[in-house]
Amino acid sequence: MSYFAKIKPIIATCFMVMLFGVTGMAAAQSADLLTEKKSFTLEHYTTVSGQNLKNVQLGYETYGTLNVAGTNAIFIAHYFSGTSHAAGKYQTSDKAAGYWDSIIGAGKAIDASKYFVISADSLANLNFKDLNVITTGPSSINPDTGKPYGLSFPIISFKDTVRVHKALLDQLGVKQLYAVAGASGGSVQAMEWATMYPDFVARVIHVIGPGFAMPAWSLALLEAWAAPITADPNWSHGDYYGKDEPLDGVAAAMKLVTLTARNWGWADATYGRKFAEEGKNPADALDHKFAIEAGLAKAGAARAVTTDANNFLYMVKANQMFNVEADIGKITAKILFIPAKSDLIFPPQYARAAYEKFKAMGKRGEYFELDGTGGHLDGLLNISQAADVMRKFLAE
Amino acid sequence: MSYFAKIKPIIATCFMVMLFGVTGMAAAQSADLLTEKKSFTLEHYTTVSGQNLKNVQLGYETYGTLNVAGTNAIFIAHYFSGTSHAAGKYQTSDKAAGYWDSIIGAGKAIDASKYFVISADSLANLNFKDLNVITTGPSSINPDTGKPYGLSFPIISFKDTVRVHKALLDQLGVKQLYAVAGASGGSVQAMEWATMYPDFVARVIHVIGPGFAMPAWSLALLEAWAAPITADPNWSHGDYYGKDEPLDGVAAAMKLVTLTARNWGWADATYGRKFAEEGKNPADALDHKFAIEAGLAKAGAARAVTTDANNFLYMVKANQMFNVEADIGKITAKILFIPAKSDLIFPPQYARAAYEKFKAMGKRGEYFELDGTGGHLDGLLNISQAADVMRKFLAE
């Protein structure tokens, strides 16, 4: 077990105490939505595959207030490499707000003055080393052994994450989900919600998602992302705890995630054929790079800092397994499909086909396509395009 | 130096002797175009970057007969992972013919009964370990040391390959290229031909190409392909000769090449969500795979058998450097642009933009888009769609 794994719960607790300390004061000084990370624990949880886990902990945060009837809640499920931090800041000095801050908050499309918005970390969240993330997965300590589970952790699907999130909502007093929304892997969880708890979920907002099942192309991309991790000798078949971790493999994986989450239009607009370093023509040496190569390498390395290798592999598996085609008939929620035109991970034709299938089954669906050349990430960075559509969808 | 590197020239020679032996007889028994691999040597060559190389050898093959005036020649430049084997078979028992056999041969779009068709291996050809490939690159023996060059081999651009190919054509008595054609990396070389030897080249057929420069997106994809090779500890900074070679890295690279050369439509049609092995549900274990994952892994491993790691890296660099934007004005050839609709390596908008720019400069261009969901590889596997357009383009 690494030193980090040992002390992480202590650091996280201290960090949250600090946050509690500043929240009130900072709120008085800024218009920013200030939020705090909280922790939820299930002492016993049995996975869909029938494995028993003890002490399952997940982090979450909320924006707004639950009404007395418990019926104004909107759950936000996060994407593959995301966390519960969908909106607001933990402290006013934070450089960036949560990833959907443009649409979540008082007066925004997902209006925190009307709705009680909850967002939670998934099981096996990638960002295991992020002090603001609380998750249970293969790199967590197995209470029975005092050591990380590693690959002995059971395979989990998004159905498991949704079941644990449902227990959290029950504890918070939520009686019905006014809506569940999510981007990418979060859109997948939103669909799981609608099929697993049809009476509980009134609306689904499925952003940059695959529809009702993971397409073969996306399956293969997920595997391609994971390949550098298992190829890194430091991965050691998942038993890297207390040893050198497969940091190079994780950085290479995150580099590939970053590239495939974009599009050629983004590459042209952001980099073109610029050199990484002025005066170092890539024609002159193998290690002279173009700016886009250096930019992606830097992004991959930066994102790898908080990313755990085994959690990454378990999230790949969870995404690959997504398939609710057989359960569409159970859905009573209305669904808003919002793909992005230039998305290469879940090309919009999949959401379009799912929308058409859903309508053909006599169900209530709406469709809005994000314009742009930013690729898959338009579902995060350009989501404000859909603000009015979302607002209207939630009002009806 | 590996045993293989030592004996390769001997094996190749034996192989060609065998071919010579069967060619005549087999031709009498089959309608297949039979071809033979030949070798061309330049005793001295100075690269564009000013480095001197001795004993530069490249393989080539020809279909048809050169006319007395030397003006009916069509040169076929090969793609990234391709070879000179564009058409025909070396022996009637070969399982597959050359990659463009559907459009090259007597009576076909590139009519070997009218034209003298030549195709040659590039410098630093990937398929260094293919006995039918003759190339000079970083893994070739440096005559001065008797050992492979490794990374001491000069960086080469496609301008170097084109210059060596021009010397080959001069030796063969070609006075003018009636046309130069190529797919992907071959389309890039065709553009280099048109700008380097404008008086020599009458027509260009630019299939699944990027237009006049490598876009940032494609640059980055090329780097992503190469990453598993340099990450493989066996690569040893390019000094793997006589040691364990970075075979895993090369296989991972070729797997990624195979995936990105395709498209989601191909993935759905070929694999869908089928399991790799019946009864082994991917939900049950991390190493239970979907069919598309297993299929790509198999393809990557198969293609890696003949692929040399350092040659791969040098070809990545050569492709990345492609940029003839400043030389378009020199081109006198007419150009036929043939992108593929579902291409994700060189999306058709690049060829379309190049075509429009070329026309706007008062030059002669034509445009035809291959339909299909096969991705980049439609430029090889579905090229027969363009047969009539090519035939007409060549007749005018």
C-alpha cells in the first residue's frame, strides 16, 4: 500500500474541514456559487454481480435546497474522467468552477434557486488522487485486508454506481428525481437511472451520449485509451501499490482521451502546424515536435497526476458494458438528447437514432444538436448553446 | 545486428530468383497479372537535409510496357504501411493481389495495356521485415560501420523518397509521367512530385489525401500511432538491434493505425457488440473482450510481424512534415482529388478545400468523393467506385 493511499482519507477530511471553515465567509464576498464536498457511506453493498463490499464511500455536492415534498431534485452524473464537481467553486480562489457551471446555478438553465441539484462521484472514479474526490474502487483499501483491492475488486457496472447514488438520494430525502442529467459517461448513467427506477425519474437529459448502448466504435476507443496503461511494465497486472506507479501509461492514456475527445476543426483552430518551440523545426530532429503534439502531451501528463490506473481500467469496463436496449420499454421519463455535431467518440447519429427509436415507441423525446468543431468536449465547453432548450424541457 | 538483418538480402535474392522461375509458366495458366519485385540502387544519395548516404536500395515492380517515347508511365506511390505491391500477384498461389488490383491492370482504370505502371517502395518503408520489400532506412546496414544506422540515419522527408524514385524513372527511360497516383501517404508523395518536377508530371490522382499540407489533427494522430513504440522499453531509444525488439509496441501502434483508419459505421457492420468468445461475457472479467477488441488486437499483431519500429517512426516524421502550400503555384499538372466520405484520418473537407483553392488559382482540378462507412480504408478497399472517374481523367 502506498503512503498516499494510507493518508488519503486523513488529508481529505482535513481538506473538507478547511472548506467548511471558509464557505460562509467567502460566500459573502462573491457572486460565485460556493459548494462543499460531502461524503456518503454505505456500510454494506452487494454489487449487481453478487459481490459484497463493505464501507462503500462516495463524495457528493449539492446546489440549492430540497423542497418539503422531496420532488425538486436534479441529479447530475459525471463523465468518464469527471468528478462530482459540476458547478460552483470550493473556494472563491479556485481557478475554475465546476465543468457545467455555465448551466447550473441560480437563474441558470438548471436553476439552483428552483431545484435541488446533487452530483456525486462514481464508483472507481478515475481521479482517485484528487483530494476533492471520494470514491470506492480497486485502489481503495479493502477493510478485510487493510490493503488495496487491486484486481480483486469486483467488476462494477454503472448500474452499481446508480444503485449507490439512489441510496444517497434516499438518505437525503429525495422522493422523486425531477430530472437526471449527464454528459458522456454521465449520459449513460442517466439512461441507467431511467430504466432501473422508471417511477422515480421524470426527465432525462442525455448530453453527448451514445443512446441506449455503447457502440462498437466507442468500445474500441475505450480499449485504445486503456492500452498504454496495461502496456506499462509498472502496471504489474494491477499490483502497483507501494511501488512505482504506471504514470507514463496513465499519461499516454489521458493524452489519447484528450485527442479523441476533440476534432480536426479544434486542432486547426488551436494549433495548426505551429512548432512546439520556436526555432526547433520538427524537420530537424525526431524529438522536435509540433505544438499540437506538445500540447497533448502536456494535457495528458497534467490529467494523469490525479488519475489512478486501475480505476481507469474499471471505468473503461463499466462504459463498455452499457446496454439498456432491452429495457427501453420500461422508461416513463421524457428524454432530451443533446449530441455534439463534431463528436468523434459518440457521433451524433447514435443519439439521433436513439431519439427516433424512442419516439417510434410512442415515448416522449426531444433532440437538439450542439454546433461546433470542438468534438466530444463541446458537450462540456459549449453546453450553454443548449441552455434555453434545457430550460424549456425542465419547465414542461 | 540481428541474424535476420544479416541474412535478409540473401533471402530476398533467393526469393526473387524463385519468382523469376515461375513467372512465365504461371502467366500461361491464369488471368492474374503476375509481377516481380526488382531492386534499384543509387550508390550515392544526398538527402534534402544535406546528409550523404551510400548504397540506397529500393524495391519496385512494373505492370505494362513503356512506349518508345517514354511518355506513357504512371507512377503509383504507396501509403503509410504499404509497399510497392499495388497490383497483381507475385505467384498465382498468393492469397491476395496488390492493394489497388481492382483499378490497375489490363483493361482496368489504370490500364496496364496502355500505360507503363511503376510502383516502388519508399525510403524507410515500414515493412522492413517483409521479404518482398526492399528499402533503405534507419534499420538498414550502414556500409561505413557494418551495423544498422538506428537513429543516426538522417531525417528524411517524402521529397527524398520522390528524388530517389525520380532517379529510378530516369534509369527506366521514363521521359514524362503521364500521371502519378497514390492513396494516403502515397497521395502526399504524388503532390510532392507535382511541385518538385512540374514539367515532368502531367496528372495527379490524390486519393484519401490531405490536400497540400498535413493538418494538425493528422499530425497528432501520427504521433498517437507512434507513442506505443517509443513507450516500449525494448525500443531502447532506437538501439534494439540484436536484442529483443519492441514487438508489443509495434503491435499496439498497428492496432491504433487499424482502428483510426476505420469508422464507426465499419465497427457496427463488422462487429457490433459481439463477444470475442462465446460464453465469455465481458461483464464477467477484465480480460473478457468484445469481438472488436480482439479483432483489432489480432490485426495489429499480424501487421506488426513485418513492421520495423524505427522505420515506423521515420515514416511518421516524413508524413508530419508534408507541406507544399508555398509551392502550389508551380504545379502545372491537373489534379483529381478523391477523398472518402467517412475518412477520419484525412476528413474529406481537406481535399475539398485543396480542390477549391487549386481551382481558385486558375488551375485544373477535379473532385470525386468515395461513399461508404469504411473510413480511410475506403480509399483502398472501395476505390473501384472511382474507376470511371479515373479512366475519364486519364483519357483527357
